[in-house]
Amino acid sequence: MTALTSSAEKSPARKTKLAGTNKARVAHTKPNGSFHYNPRLARPRTRQRAAEIQAFGTIAKLPNGLSETICRESVGRLNQILVDTMTLRDLYKKHHWQVAGAAFYQLHLLFDKHQEAQAELIDTIAERIQSLGGVSYAVAADVAENTNIPRPPRGREEVPVQISRLLTAHEIILQEARAAARKAASLGDDGTNDLLVSDVIRTNEFHVWFLAEHLVNTPQVIAR
């Protein structure tokens, strides 16, 4: 044993522990080096429980050049936009399934396309929250409790009502995103500002345009 060996490694208890660990690792081999089945190695360790590694609402400070206070403020605003975007995504999927009428095919596809774009935004926003050291909302119960978007009825609605409901949701998110972008810029959080302007605001404005044009009452056959 060399002089660099720690006292812990020299102790009998440590030696016993290491021996047990090594024995478990090589238990699947025979003395001659051939392999045989050891069920313990393949058995999943289920029903595990432990304390959270980070509580919701806290910041795990990362070396990102931003203060913990700035990160906390940005995370709070991003989480609100996140739950509202998750609600809008689900609203699009609801209308995708339940749409009816002469424009069924076109709207069925359009609602699904917008839903996919909102799903991408959700992932982008959530990852930004985590990269700031925060914890993002993630499950439906938290979304339902914290969203600012009114809950729709469970039943089917007429197309103009569906579109109007979607436009209201978009406007709520756009108002939140613009306010959050201005605040992020004032705090020097350029990454959050860029995400909100380049991704959230532009995507939602584009969706608003596509939806709102369906509510223009133009003649279908004879011009007036």
C-alpha cells in the first residue's frame, strides 16, 4: 500500500464495503471468466422516493452572467406565458377534434398545424426557464390552476366561436409576452427578450392573422 492511500481505504470497514461492491459487480461471472445469469442485475428498482432536488419558485444559480434576482423575475413571467401557451396548445387540439361545417377539412389541418407550433414554443419556453436556473410548470393540474385563459366548455362549438376563443387566448399571451419582453430588456436579460420577440410574439401574431381572416364576412360567389 502506497503512502498516497487514504486512511478510509485502509480501514477494515472500508475494505469490507469495497469488497461487497466488487463482489456485486462480478457476481455475474464464473471463476473461469465466462458469464452466467444474475437476476439481481436486471431487476428494476421501482417505487423509489426522495426529496425534491429543487423546489418550485427557487433559482439554482448558474454562471450565466445574470443575477439571481433577474433570473427569478424572468422565470416568473416565463412560467405564466408557459402555462397559457400550454392551454392554447390544448385548445387548438380540442378544436382540431371537434371542428364541424363546410370548412372542416381546412380548419382540421390548420388547427393541428398551429397546435404543433405552440407545442414547439412550450418546449422552448420551458428550456429557457430551466437554463435560468428555475423550475418550469409541467403538468395539467398546475396549468389549469394558473392559466389566464378562460376554460372552454367540454362540448362542440360553432366554428366562429372556436376561432374567437382562440383569438382571445392569443391576445392574452401576446400582451403578456410584450410586457415580459420589455421587462427582460430593461433587466439586461437579452436571451429571454430574444425568445419572447423572435419566437413567442412572432408565432402568435402569425397565428392571429391566419385565424382572424376566417371571420371576415366576404361573399363566397357574387361580389357586392
